[in-house]
Amino acid sequence: MVNITHKSSTLRIAIATGILKVSKQETIDAILNRTVPKGDVFEFSRAAGLLACKKTYEVIPDCHPLPIEYTSITHIVNDLAITIRVEVHTVYKTGVEVEAMHGVAVTALTMYDMLKPIDQNIEIVNIKLEDKKGGKTDIKYAYPENLTVAVITCSDSISKGIGIDESGEIIVAHLKKHHLTVGLKKVVEDDFNTIQHTAKQLVQDGFRLILFTGGTGLSERDITPDAIRPLIEREVPGAMEAARSYGQQRTPYAMLSRGITGFIGNSLVITLPGSPRGVEESMHAIFPYILHVFKVKEGEKHN
């Protein structure tokens, strides 16, 4: 199966449809009048479809087991065709498109099995996904254009040439996935005045997104949030709350991170952990969702 451990859970919805065609009006009449020998076609097939949605991962090898929070199955009769509509909801890391289509397929097959003694010419056609929501689908319009980005690593050792800037490179790689180009990447020492001066200069130079990595822990030299906090004019506390919550599900030490996020002028400043694992998890937790703040800011200009 595809690795989805890095993804965040969101509300995901899928709607699928399919059509069962019968060959004579007598079949439709028997269904509506509930005189089919095998029983109530709509109710039996609905029950089978519900089970199919829940059990999809047991028959489709690459599907993940996931919580089905809501399922609706309806039948719409139009002449000699019955449209089956299945809607599935979950709050999870991956979507439910296959679950919805599997529900349609099993609903239709159950109807076929119940009706074949009275109609030998039944067809199942056009099983397809009608709509889906959640995940990337909901954030595709959140990407700002021409966003200037700077990545700053706070580290005494790396600033002295000891070690490599692994965390900074992880940030750059993640930003690239979201079509963002880093205009400036540099390393500074863990010094209060240096960090403050760097942030002020980047804001003055017009960088709209500024990411600091390192110095968000609890050692004496971890002072990045302390240097940045006095400059913040409008905090975005939910960003780091999301990052810590995401990390806490993977390691109990995530609660010790003191990272902050907020605006200095028109520049969004984010302070991330210095460890490669911590910074990678934080990037997964807040990107690309945090980029929506720039659309909100643009909206403020036009109000």
C-alpha cells in the first residue's frame, strides 16, 4: 500500500453512481411492488452496498482500512433503468472514492442476483465517480502566485562549517513540491540579535514567507522563538498547534517544541524545529494549508 503516515486527516467525501438496466416493465413493477421472489430488492441491495463500502480494503489490495463515518445509498428509477448513487464520508488521511464505487458495484450485483430469475437480460453499466471532496481537492486554489521565500537555519555548529544544513534542505524540498522557489537560503548562529536582525532585514527586503529552522527547543541556546516573538504583530497560533498535534501522534517529545508563527508586516514568519525529523513532520502538518493566509491577506486589500 502507499505510505500515508505523513498525511493529515481531513473530511473526505466521494459520490459514485452506476446504472442497472432491466429488459421489461414487469421487472420494474416487481421491484416497486416488492414481489420479487428473493425479497425486497432495494433494501437487500442497500444492505449489501453498505457492507461493501466498509469492507473495500479486504478485497482491493491497495486500499487502506479506514473509518467509514457515513454512507448513503439511493435508487432512482427512470423507465427501465435504475440509477444507484452511493455517497461515503470519512475523516481520514486518504479518500473514499474506491469505497463509493465498490458500494455501487456490489449494490448492482446484489440487484442482478435477485432479479435474474425473473429477467435474463439485465445489464450493469456506467459505474463511475461523480464527485469527491477533501485532501488536495479542497486546497488547489490556495497556492499564491509569485511568493518570495527565505529559509534561515539557526545553528552555531552549522554556521561554523561543522555539519550540513539537512533541515534547511528538507524545507527547500518540501516547498518545491508546492511550486515555491526559495529566493534566499542562509545559516546564522544561535544569537538573539542576529536572528532578530535577520528577520527584520528579510521583511524589509520584501520576503513574504520566511521560515526559520532550529532553536525552538528548551536548551539555553534555543532562542529563536524568543527573538522572533517581540517582532510578531499578528500571531497565527493554530499553525504551530497543528504542527505539535501532528508530531505528538508520532513522538511524545513534540510537545516540547516552542515554535511560533505570525506576521511581521506583510511577511509570514514560521519558526520550525531544528531536527530533520521534526522539521519534516512540521512541514507535512502545515503545508500547503498555511499558504491560504496569503489569499486571506489579498482579500483584505480588496475589502
